[in-house]
Amino acid sequence: MAKTEDQLFAFLTGLGIEVSTQRHAPLFTVADSQALRGEIAGGHTKNLFLKDKKDNFFLVTVDEEAEVDLKQIHQLIGASSRVSFGKPEMLMELLGVVPGAVTVFGLINDGENRVKIVLDEALMENSVINAHPLTNEATTSIAATDLIKFIEATGHEPVILKVSA
């Protein structure tokens, strides 16, 4: 069963990680979320839930403005073939979220470590990173160093690569 937003916050608190969260109307796209700019400082994320032909899954988290070449990214992230977007059913099964709420915080639900997390190095240049806390009705701000700490605490090894153009 997927973790709740409250369980995520409890997990972060247990790690000694402080975050701030702002509630808002549901956001489904980067364009929707850009309406909040100015209210929430820091780097804002775009998340790509991808799979290759061998059913290896990847969560690629980049800056909202980043452009990613989906025809070439497989060579960068270690996929066995070209990638496509993962199906909503697998997104829910592995990360516990629905399309429009894809987030790096979903790694808390990937107890079997089936998803490889790739963070774009340009995004990681921000001191604060913003992501949905398992729901697209809020945005949570976390220090970049604490984001790495969170990812490692979920049993994942964050890979930081230049994936954006």
C-alpha cells in the first residue's frame, strides 16, 4: 500500500530533514505549476517515469525548463534500449502516485528498489528543490543535500548526470 503524505513527512522528520510545504490547487503539468512562480523559491522539478524494453524503470528528475532528448537518454541512464513512458499502473505500483503527481518523493514507495533515480546535474545546482509530496495539491521545498539524504534513506543510489540539453 502506498505511503501517505503524512507518512512521507514523518519519514523526513525521522531523518532530521526539515521541509516546507505549500498547498495549492491540483497541478497536472509544468505549465500549471509555473503559475506559482514567485511564491515558491528554488528549483522546480519535471519528472519522467521511463522504462526500457527489459522492464527496467527509471525516474529522471530535471529542472522544469529542461529539455530532454528521449531518443538518446537511454545511452546516458544505462537503459538496455530506447525508453518509453511507464504505464500509469506501474507508476502507481512502484512509486505510489498517479500521472500528474510524479515525484522524487515517490521513491519512498519503491521498497524493492526497482526504479533507478537519475537527477539532472543542472537541477542539483539549486540549493532548494521543489517537488510534489505524493500529491499534486502541494509543493514541498527541500534542501538539495537533504534530497540526496532522503533518496539514500529509501535504499536508492542517486545518480547525478547531465541529462538536459
